[in-house]
Amino acid sequence: MEDAAPAHPPPGASLQDARAARGIHVGRECCVEYFKGAIPVRRVVRWYRTSEECPRAAFVFVTVQGRSICANPKEAMVKKAVKYLRSIMRSHDPSIQES
């Protein structure tokens, strides 16, 4: 009996290479779905917006473990997380970066 593939990707691991998603090279990944939980802002070491070439706008938060979390930039919780992370950047914390 063959092992069945999981029906859904693990939470937060919903990135897809943009070349595969769009058939062109844009240099970044695209999010295929959004993370539905709370953004662990104290574990985030950097974040960035997905390319405008992606079919779905998103922020990608990268944690200290290297986990990428796709988030909907229109959600209040995500806006609050970005605002918090930017305030940390202003206080010159070099471990937090916005790409």
C-alpha cells in the first residue's frame, strides 16, 4: 500500500516557488494560502511582502527556526504584527529585519 500525501501543507508552510506558480521568474516565493493562527512576533527574525507578480498578496514572516509563515496583509492581526516589528526596528534591534 502506498503512503498517501498529506491533504494540506503544514501550517505556515504554504509558499510556492513563483516560477512554478506563474511560469515566469520573479525571484521570490508566492503564498498559496494564509496562516490562520497568531503570528509569533517574538520569534520573527525577518519579514517581507511577496512579489507583485504573485496571484495573492501576502507578508511572509520568517521565524528563528527558519519557518516561513504566509499572512494576509489585510487582516488586523497581521497589520498589528507588522507595526510591532517596525517599532522594534526603529529601536535598532539588528536581529529583526524587513526585506
